[in-house]
Amino acid sequence: MRFLVYHSGYDTGDTQKPYAGDAKASSDAHKVDALIKSLRENHYDATRFVRKGKKFGNVPNVWAELGSVWRSVMHDPDQCAHLLGKLITYVGPKRIAWGTDSLWYGSPQPEIVALRRFEFSDKAKEFYGLPYGLEGDVEDPTRKARRPSRTIRNGILGRNAARAYNFDPDERFNQISCDQVNALRQDAYLSQLGTERESAPLATHKAPGARTRREVMDSLVNSPWSP
């Protein structure tokens, strides 16, 4: 059985700091630390699965999903570092799965850009033992990735979840026409691609779907998809 833990255990009000420690963390709280504590109290966190000669391991069948929690910290580099550093350490560099909860928020482009550009500070790299930050090799974070597909960053942005869902990301990638993708990005979705002002059109930031019970009931009666 595989477990994808939505929001990595996060709920509103959970400020990301270093893991509080087993004596202070509680597994029944709505916090990222609660996910870590639940793994540790069952002797199942990533530190239990470190192979000989390595410093980081991966929990065999648990993925920490970043929906909402990444959005909540992406404007604060310190919280970003603690969130990712904790998850890399206790769940594993290959067990962090991308997610946005953009069903509620609209376009995920700000979250995508934030993860593309985030860099660990020198202090954070030292604290978490990640000399290359997210450019470290997903198989061995203490070494720089030999190619982009092996970085922790690209693992988080999609490759890690591929294993959970049983598909080959390279095969899928090769089926896509680059010309078609680039045309979509440049002409229909992103503006100022590749610059510091890269963004999605404002229209795509409109939150889709019903947000309340009343809106759900109304949509069932009046929308084109109603019975």
C-alpha cells in the first residue's frame, strides 16, 4: 500500500521551523512535524532506511505532498528551507510529491516559479546537510546532480510522484512535442517566459468551481452539467 500524505500534514497556522524533536512533537496535531513524529514513533522515518555509505534514505511507501503547504511558505525563504529540509531528512528526497491545491487557488504558476527559483541559504545547507540544496542528486543529496533530471528539485516537481502512480516520466516526456508545449506556454498561458516577471495571465487566477454548499447545489441545478 502506498500513502500520499496531503499537505504533508500541514494545516493553517503551522509555521515551519526545524523539527521540534520527538519529545515535543505530537503525531495527532495538524502540522508537518506531526507527519514526521508519526513516522518516527513507528520506527519508519527515512533515517531508518539509509543505505550503507549514504546520509539520506527514503521511506519505502510514504510520499509527502506539498499542496497548500508550499503556497503558505513560498514567500518566506526560512520556512521554505525548514519545510523541504525536514521532509528530505525524515521522508526522503525521493518521497516529496508536487501538489498545489489549485482547484481552490487558481493558476499554480506562482508556486511553480517559486520552487524553480528557491535556493537554500548557506546556513540552511549546513543545517540540513545539503551542500547543493535542491540541485543535489536525488539519489545522493550530498553530491551535485549530474543532469537536471536527477536534481531534488525536478524530483519534487514530478518525477517522485511518477513512481507512486506507476508511470515512466521519460517515456511520457518523449511523447510530447516540444513545439506544441512551447507554443502553449508562450502564446496561450505564460507571459514574459523565462524572465523575473514570468507569470500566468490574470484570467487563469480565477478560482474555479463551487466554494460553498449553496454554490454546489446551485451548480447542480443551473450549470450545463446539471441533470
